Amino acid sequence: MAQRFIVSKLFGIGAISFMLAAAPVHAQSTQSSGSRASQSTAANSADARNETTANTSGASEQRNSTTMNSSGASENRAGNLASEDQEMMQDIAHANLAEIEVGKLALEKSQNEQVRKFAQRLIDDHTAAMKELQKLAQSKNAELPTETDIQHKAIATALQALSGETFDNQFIQRVGVGDHQRTHELLQKTQKSAKDKDLRAYAQKTMKVVGQHLATAKKMEIKK
């Protein structure tokens, strides 16, 4: 009986000792697991922050690219010609439109075959010149007027009130000679001083046609 009590007591002491010995191991294991979990969470948080920073940087770069593209689009919409070139192009357009308009007026009012033939030539040549100028303006993102200016309108109004030989004489003098001299000078100026090479080329080409009109009108004026 005494022996069983001693054995039981020893067994109890051994169990308690084993439990005490195992407790630090379990605590260390738990602490290690917690540490690994904490490290994993920290790593995930760092990755998330880095990814967020990368996305933010990418979005910033995308905004900068969009801003640059928008700026380029604005420059294209603003036009590719210098302001002086645009003014000269508009003046040439006014001249073309005026010659077409008064040419049609001459066909309506004149009975002189030579005058009518000259008027038709003005309509044909300046219509072609206007179409070419419109293509050039479109390629440069420039706008052209759709009607003549005040000066040319005044000439057309004055001619509208005339008829017969008086109309023919004034048409040749004021349009054939006067207008074509001014247009020829404008084209010379454009050909020499325009910054845009395509506009200079157009002026040089059109100047030859206008010079032919001017020479014809002077011959008709002398003959009259």
C-alpha cells in the first residue's frame, strides 16, 4: 500500500515536471508563429504600399502624357501659320472672291464679246485659284473668308449701277487693271516675305496668272 502511494506520487511529480517543461516550448512555438504572421502581414502591407505608389506614379505619368497630348492638339487647332501669313492668305482669298463676283456681274451686264470673254476667264482662273487656296488653308488649319471685304464690295456696288459701254470701261479699269495691280503686289509680297514655304509657292504660281490678267486688261484699256 505504501509502495503504491509512493509510485503514484512519483508519477504525479513526473507529469507535472513534463508539463512544466513542455510549456516554454509551446509558448516559444506560439511566439514564433505570431512573429511569422506579423512579418507576413508587414510584408503584405509593404507590397500593397509599393503597388499603390506604383499605380499612383503610373496614373501621374498617364495624366502628364494626356496633358502633353492635349497641348499638342491645342497647338494644331490654333493653326500652323504665322499671323502675318494668315493675314496675307485672307487678303488673297478676298481678291479671288471679288474677281469671281465681278466677273459674273460682267457676264450679266456687258454686251461686249471681248469683255465677256475676259470676265469668264476671271471666273475660271480665280475659281481654280480659290479652290487651291482652300486646300492649302485646310492643310494649315487656317480659316478663309467666305465673302469679299468692304473695299471690293464697294467696287462691285459701283459697277452694279452702270450699264453699256460705261460699265465695260469701268470694269476694265477698276477690276481688270486696278484690282489686278493690287492683287499682283500682294502676291509679290507674299512670295517674298511669307514664312510658310507652301504659301510662298502658291503666291508665285498665282502671281503668273494674275500678271496675265493684268496684261490683257491693259491692252483692252489702251484699245478702248
